[in-house]
Amino acid sequence: MPKFVDTSPPGQCIFCRIVAREIPAAVVYEDELTVAFMDIGQVNPGHVLVATRRHAANLFEVTDEEAAALMQTARRVALADQQAFPSAGLTLLQANGAEGGQTVNHIHMHVVPRHANDGIELSWPRKEPAASVLAEYAEQLRNALAADRKRETAA
């Protein structure tokens, strides 16, 4: 992950300032909910950041509509990237919290065209828990999803 870390308070973060046009950015696309702009730390040509207009630190703070818009804009940019900067692959990366690798506390997604030996490594240790453990994890998630549905219908 990049070394840059933005320590600005909410509302003054670097992405909020880009959205407000307080600092310059090479904007490639914008709509009512999102802004897409070139990452100043280009990994490969066409490396774009897609951020929400409204400040939300991470995925847990955006609305369903904002989350959908973030992915729709990322896809739109990815398709344009393929035309402008043809590549063998593409990585979409969205990190949450310092432990997740997030360096700017404003939700955003990296759209990165990929090439062989481009220096990007995304790896983690495979733990391969037993099928019974995976079944328990799935049950915990189903219960959490059911509880969330109940809260939504009660509201």
C-alpha cells in the first residue's frame, strides 16, 4: 500500500477538498454522488480514485445509494481505462480502516490497470479452516443479515 496517509479531520480531508475544488485534481468523471480523479501516486497509467462527494470515512458510513454509485462509477472508469490504457488485467481496491490498508479516511476505490510485473502484490496467508468452521461463519453472517432485515422492516 502507498506510504501517503492523510491525517486531516473529516470535512477537511484531502478528498473533501478535491470535491469542493479547494485543491486541484485531474478529474476524469463526476456525477451527483461521486467524483473520479487521477491518483497522484500513479502505479500504472490510468490509476484513478473514485470517491463519494459526501464525506464518509468508510464503507460502513455510506448509504446503499452511495455504495452503488461508487461501484457504478468505478465500472465506468474501468471501461474507459481499457480503451485509453489497454491492460491485461484490472484491480479494484476499496480498503476500510488502517488495519484494512486505508490511508485516506474518505471512502474511495482504486481503479488500477494491471500489467505483468508491474510491482503490485496483493497477497495474504491462506488459513483454510475446516468445513465446519466455514459453516459456522456462514451461520453467523446469515444471522446478522436476518437481524439487519428485521431492523429495516421495523423502521
